[in-house]
Amino acid sequence: MTTAANLAVSVVALLHLYFLVLEMFFWDKPLGLRSFGLDPEFANASKVLAANQGLYNGFLAAGLVWGLAQGEAGTAIKIFVLACVITAGVFGALTASRKILWIQAMPAVVALALVIAS
């Protein structure tokens, strides 16, 4: 079960690294415009805010990698960071787009359940 939990945590970390890249570097590029359904004018006006948001996603990924690197001693770190990811995903779903619940929060819920069960 520990291997499955660590794999799920790794997937969540990789997702957040992807979000970092999208938000920091591609927000106002065709990939970012398509991914977030933005028009170029809005993307241009909000790209500094998106870069800031991307940086936060990077911190979430870093926390998960840190927890993974600690082995068994990192369980509390993984639980805390996954809870943060879930909270951010639920907030995003309530305030921005419902799809955030499925793209961000749900993988973290699965990873958290596996971490707690292992």
C-alpha cells in the first residue's frame, strides 16, 4: 500500500509542477489560453497574478516531494500538504471553476486516503 500511496502523492506533485509551468510561463500563450479558457486581453492583464498562483502550486509540489524524500518520517508532511491541496482545490471549485475539484482536489483526496491507509 505504501508504494501506491507514494505513487499517488508523486502524481499530485507532478500535477502541481505542471500547474506551475502553465501559470508562470504559458498563461498568456496558446497552451495557457486553451487550458484555462482565457481571452488574450484578460490573460495579459492577469499574468502577474497567475505567475504568483503558479509559484504557490510549486510550493505544494515541493512540500509533497519533501514528504516523499523523508520516507516513513514524511507521512505527516504528506498529510498536511495533501490537505492543503484539497482545501485549495475545493476553494477553487467554489470560486473559479468546478473542474478544479476534479483536476486538483480529487487526485489529492485519493492520495490522502492511500497515505492514511498505508
